[in-house]
Amino acid sequence: MATYREQQDIIYENNYQRYVARLPEFYDRFCSSSVKATSKATYAYNAYEFFEYLVESNPSLHRGDTKEEWIKNVTLDDMEKLTQLDAAEYAKRLQSEYAVATVNAKINAISTFYLSLYQQGQIDSSPFLKIQRPKIPKKKTIIHMAKEEQEAFMEVIRNGTGLTEKQKKLQDVTRDVAIFTLFLDTGLRISELVGIDVGDIDFYEHSVYIVRKGRSKDSVYMSDESEACIKKYMKERQMKLDVKKKKCPALFLNEKLERLSVKSIQILTKQYKTLAGIDKDISPHKLRATFAMDFIEEIPDLMLLQNAMGHANPATTEIYAQASKAKQKAARNFRKS
């Protein structure tokens, strides 16, 4: 049986093939076999979006009866005829539809595609070379849950406060307590948590084996509280599997005794935070930020936090330290009546 990561790679590879089939033939040479499936799928989607804009905004490229034919019939000569003004117009279109970070990612994808064509000697220039990327505004605050909000959040899970009778019947309390205790305890990304298998739990080392963003392998340490919650859940989980005579490697299961999805955890997070009366945009990623803020305030060691969160770039971790300093400065007169 394929692992969760292998299954995800198959999905991304299928998505890549689906988009490549709709792109001009010369695109297929862009992504080598060494490129990760997730990156290939994202690049192909961004390329399709670019070519779709290209043919829709240039009637001269309407070679065929359908938009699909127009895109397939785009040539390298057409690509080379694009000007810097055309590229700027595309960037402007993106900015009207997407957040700044997404715009930059999409421009970078097309710029990299053009660079690849140039390096292969198929074109002589790129209209994206001098395109200015919009600046990402610095975050003034990091959205996260304060201690009392975390307590209210977990209290809703344990007691089902505010849940309808139907929701209470569907709720897996032991599982959800384990999930969100582990989230707040380790700062895992949602994809990392969903991908955990039973065999990834090492109670002897008090750790969880995970696959990080970019498919790098790692392990994180969990607290005694997380261990106790997971052990309790694993007993109930196994009893349910035994009754149904089913097997599943995934740690966290849904009502069908299959791997719990990313979407399901996102829905649970929103449901519990709303019932806890938390008026913040709390998502699984904000639970990760909550862990980081708690960690840096208790243990002001950036290297430890970087390792715990699996950040490749120290600058990413520095954001939490800066936010913590801002809180300290704001509270400098805390003794003043």
C-alpha cells in the first residue's frame, strides 16, 4: 500500500499531466524528472493560467475553433514577440485577483519558464526580466491564540460546549483532543500532521516522525500531555478498526476509518474557535504561529525554534522573535497602575 506521501505525489503528478496535456508541446521539456511533483503541478497550473491570459488578450493567437486549440497552437515565435509591456499587463492582471505573495510566485514561475527557454537557446530574450515584483507588506502582528483562548478552545473540544446534538454524535472527542494538543505542542504544519502514520509515533524517544515541506524527513518531540492524549486515542482507534475488521496506517482517522483529510481539520478548527468565542481568523497555520509565539516567549532561542518548526530560512523564524519583542515593549509599563 502506498504511503500518504506517495499517494499525494501521485495526485500531484496526475494534476501535472492534466495541465501539460493542455499546454503547447514545448512546455513538456521545462520540468525535468528531478523536480518535485508538487512543484511540477504548480508550475504547470501557473503556465496554463498564463497561456490562457495570452490567447484571450491576443486575437492574433486565435488559431483554431476553441480556446484549448488556441493554447496548444502557441509557438515559440509567439512567446518571443511578447514585450515587457505585455508582461507588465499580465502582472497587473494578477494583482487584481491574488494576494501579493501569490502574484510574486506566479510571476516567478513564468519568469523561470522563459529563462529555461533562453538557456535552451529557443528564445533570445525574456519580457519578464525587468518586471518589478510587488512588495509584500510587513505584518504588524502575528495572529495567534493567547493562553486563555487556547484554554477556551480546548475546553470546547473536551466538553462539546455549543455543539448541536448531531455534532456531538459525530464528534470524536479523544481524537480531536489528541490532534489539537499535538498542534499546539509541536507547531506541525497541517500536511505534516495529516501524514502521520501509527508507525511514526515513537513513545520511547517521545517523538513523531514526519515529512517536512519539500519532502525532507524529520522528527519532532512531543510533551507528556501529547503522549497521553495519543495513547488514549490509539486504544479507541484500534477498537474501532477491530470491530469493523479494517486496517489503516494513518494515525488520525475519520468516521469511515480512513485518513482524516486536511479539509476536515480546517473545518474542525474553524468550528471549535467559533464556539470558543475567539474573534480571530484562526486556522491550522495560526495554531502553528501560536506554538511559535509561546515557544519564543518561554525559550528565547531562535535556533531551537527554527529546528522545531522546520524552517529552512532563519529569517522566517525571526518574524516570531520580532513580534515577541514588540509585545515586550508594549508591556514595559505593566506595573504602572
